[in-house]
Amino acid sequence: MRSLGRPVGGSTCRSILKVGASAEVEFVVAGEHTIGFADQQMPAVLSTPQLIGFLEQAALTAVQEVLDPDERTVGVQVDIQHLAATPMGARVTCRARVIHVQGRQATFQVEARDEHERIARGVHRRVVIRVDRFADQVRRKVLDDYRSD
């Protein structure tokens, strides 16, 4: 695991992340969102990885408007409890709210609800990166892999 002492993708963050910023993402559970092991006995329900992806999207949306055009956020930590099953066809609302900011890093309280109950809760952390520096780091890894073959 990489230390956050040296930023991923660059050391500067011009954006101002604010505690309290929030966003919601809604979706309807479709076949592509369900577990891969559903069968006649096991119902097709929302998979945990898909749920986490939507929670991350809510967090990203919460801070998107304060980012400069050359900045993005990347997820660096996910701690989610998936509390209840949600069947295909159900509407899910994922919410994220910034609860802590330290430099380029924002911590979010996240939760998801279907029409009946809370289905997930937890904490998610994202870091602001500069796209050009991040892309350079990725290119160097690709080149290193190519050279070692």
C-alpha cells in the first residue's frame, strides 16, 4: 500500500474541498449490477462491488464542481458495510457527504438505501490528483513493464 505522504499524481492541490459538500446518485438495479452466482435458488441481488462503485460515484460528484479542469479525485480507501440485499428492479439512492478534509484528501460518510431500508453505510476516502502527473506515473509503469518483457 502506498503512503499518502507523497501525493499520487502530484503534490499540489489548488481546489478547496469543503466539509459538508454532498451528492446523491440514484440507479435501478439491473442485471449487470447483480451477483454472478445467482441461480434458481439464489436470487439475483445487487453485488457489493457494484454498490461500492455507485457510492464512489456519489463521493466523486460531491467534490467535482470545486476541482480545476486538470484535477480529478481517486479513491484510496473504502470501508463499507453491506447491510441488506436489494433485488433487481429496486431503486437505490447512494449518498456521500464530506466529513473531513486534510490537504488534498477528503473523507466521506457514505450510505445507500433502497425503497425499504438502509442497505449500506461506511466511510470512503478520496485524494485530489493532477491528471498530467498521474498519467505520467502510469505511462512510466507501462514502459517499465514493456522493457522488462
